[in-house]
Amino acid sequence: MRLAPELKSKIDSLWDKFWSGGLSNPLQSIEQMSYLIFMNRLEAMDTFEQKRAQAKKIPYKSIFEFPFTTPPKKVSLITNQNNLCPD
């Protein structure tokens, strides 16, 4: 089965963008495409839920609203890297 010329052109353009951006490994490119598709779908679902909540006149908090909670910073157990043994 052959791809339609318009679709093939879009795919080639996307591959060119990945290559020029430094992603020469096809698996990394596929990973990036999967992530972009996931984020696009997540945004669409959030927008749908927001509109549904407005229609039902119920409150809705978007998953993209601030403030985001960030994970705690990692604490290094090594305080002096030159002297790894405690005094």
C-alpha cells in the first residue's frame, strides 16, 4: 500500500525537522512523536471536560492550571565530594 503524496510529504517534513534538531535515531524520533500525540490528546480531553463542566455549571479545574506542584529537590548525602569519609 502506498501513502498518499500529501501524507508522505508531511512525514518527510517531520523527519527532516527531527534530523535538523539532532534526533538522528529513529527510536528517539518515534518517542518524541508519541509524546506530542499524547500531549495533544491530553489537551483535547481537558478542553472537552472543561466545556462539559461549563454546560453543567459545575466547577472544573484544568490539569494545566497553575500552581503546579513540583517534586521535592533531591538531597545529596555527600556534602564534600573531595573527602568522602566523615570526620
